[in-house]
Amino acid sequence: MIFARWMTVGVTVGLALLPVASAQVLVEKPEGGSAARLIGAGDEIAELKGLVGRNDADRWRVLWLHQHVSELVMAASLQVDATIAQIDNEIARANEVRGFLEDKRDRTVTRANLLGALIGGGVGATSAGLQLSSSLTKPAAAVGIGAGAVSAGLAVGGIHAQKGGTAVFNFNSNMLAEFFDRPMLPDSQYPEMVWAFLNQTPPTQAGAPTRREQLIETWVGLKRIDSLGSKEKIDHLSSRPGDGMRLTIDDYQDRVAMLEDVRARISFLKRDLGVLLASLPVVDTRQ
């Protein structure tokens, strides 16, 4: 009894530390029954609840059922943790590459702006000085036109540089690939239980799309992708190192945002597991 109570407390405390889901993810109500079916503990829980409180119940059978269900919950919780850890690693790496590209872009734009100001100001002053002499009016005008052209050219270069450079995502993870039926890396396949959770309709949202479909609808609505037919964009979001695809800053930004949405949605499963564990009847070992 003491062991089971401490296990319940430990898992519940761990679940309380989960990050809050992003605003893009629909809020779900806690649901322990769905989690029980996902981890294959429905029959054991039903039997356990039927035995608890009966005077003729086999005490050791009750204890075994309680312990077995607790172990199933713990194993499922660890699978969710492992999935979230893989997503977090991909997010961290994508943010590093994006930050590098953004720093490089910002330096280029800043230099173009400074050069434009220096050249425009310096040559403009020279043009103004030449105009002091009536015999140098034409050269002054030519210098002024040249200064304006150079400044405009640098400004155009700065605008073009705003898009930033590109880089191959050289990291062995593509956790968005399975969402779009793209080739997956070995470490990027969702555990069967987690994938089943994502392909379920939330029990409290009867008739609604599955969680996976809801996420895709969110991404389309926010223009992360135009549609499921956006092959080039989806290929970038689910690329593997061997594909050699060069991703832009926008690609990295969208990839991170979408992974954060998946992470938040999967976190609901841990909450449901906590609700399930807390709902188990207390076993009285004094009998």
C-alpha cells in the first residue's frame, strides 16, 4: 500500500511540472478512461475495482493488479518522456541553426545600412561642396547622382538580405515526418501508444477531428503550410540530413513552432495517465 501510494505521488508530482500547452493547441479535459484503454489496462482496472471492498477478495490478487496497473502507467509515462525528449532535442538544434542564420543576416543588413549611410552622407557632402563653384555644377550633379545610386543599391541589398541564408539541418531527427507520411529516421518514430493517442478524437470532443488532424488544421490556419499538398514546404519541415535540403530561417521557425505544438499535445497524455493512476482504489493491506 505504501509503495503504491508513493508511486502515485511521484508520478502526480512529475506531471505537475509539465509545460503549459501553447495557445495554438485546443484544451482537453482530463480523461483517465481513454488512457486506460491506450495502455491496455482496462480489464485489470475493472477487475481491481470489483475486488476492492469485498470481504472474500483475494488480497494478493488485489495487490498484484494494483501493482501491475501502476507499472503499465509508469512504462507509458516513460515512453511519453522519451518522445518529448526527442522532440526537445530537435527543437534545440533547430533553434541553434536558426539563431546562427539570423545573426549572420543581421550583421549583413547592419553593414549594408551603415555603408549606405556613410557613402550617401560622404559623397553627398562632396557633391554639395562642388556646387559652391559655378564651374563645377555638372560634376557636382554627377557625384550626387552616383551617391544616390550607390545608396539605393546598398538599400536594395539590405532588403534582399532580410530573408537570410540557408543551411542543411544536419541532425538525426525529423519528428514531423510521420504526420505527413514522409520517410522517418529510426529515432523519430512515435511509440505505438503515443501515435494511437495522436490519432484519437478527444473523448470530450465527440465528432471532432483527431488530435493529429487538429494539429494539421492549426498549421494550415496559421500558414505554417498552405495545405497537405505543399510538397516542397513539407519536405523542408520533415527533412533528413541525407536529403541535403537547405532550409531558410522561416523553415526553421515553422519547424520549431510545429514541434512545440506536437509536444504540448502529447503532454496531455501524461496528464491523463496521472488522472488514471490517481483514480485507482486504495488497497488496504491490513486485511
